[in-house]
Amino acid sequence: MAFKTYEQVLAYKRSWYQKNKKKRHAYLVQYYQSHKEQRNAADRILRRRVRTEILDHYGNRCICCGEDREVFLAIDHVNGGGYADKGKHRRSGTGLYVWIKKNGYPDGFQILCHNCNWAKEVGICPHQAGKVK
């Protein structure tokens, strides 16, 4: 089939898509079901890679207590607002990490261990309580 203009190509693609929509959907459903394990493994690798990049960029250690084991670290909003960000933009977990990476590692985030992050949420971290005068 020879097309003279790009608009003819687009028209052909649209008509083909409309004619084959149900068949294509059935194929994709079958494909995703039969390749579930491979997709999950690839997703896990991607999530770990993005998280590691974010942690590396922001210092890879808790700024409060110095914890550096990756399993204990979390991203934290410096001035709070994590719940508002999660609700307003539906960003949390991997979605937040991807957003941070796409937006060039903006200021306003820091690394805290889960203990310090929780303590910050409910008051003041015990590590900081001894330093306050």
C-alpha cells in the first residue's frame, strides 16, 4: 500500500486499530497473563534501580542518625507535606521516586531512616531531642 501523505497513513492506522481493537485487546490480556512472572521481575529490578539512584543522589544515609543500610532508608519531605503530596498528586513509593528523577532531583527532599522519619511525624526525633537547647 502506497500512501501519498502522512494523513493517509494516520487514517489507515486509525481504521486498522478500530477494526482490530477486540482482537488486539484479547491478545494483550493473554500475553500479560502468560508473562506475569517476567513482568514482575522486570518491575522489581526497575523499582530497585530508581530507588538506589534517588538514595545515592540525596546522600545514601540518614541525615539525623547516620544509618546507611539501604533497607532502613526512606525519602522524606524536608518541610513535611508528604501526606498532602500523596493525596494531591497520588505520588508515593516508586511513583514518588520516578517523579523525583524526572524532575531533576528537586530540593525539598532528604534521606531519613524509617525510625527518624516516624519520630519526625509524631514530634521530634530522639536523636535531635538531645541536641536541642
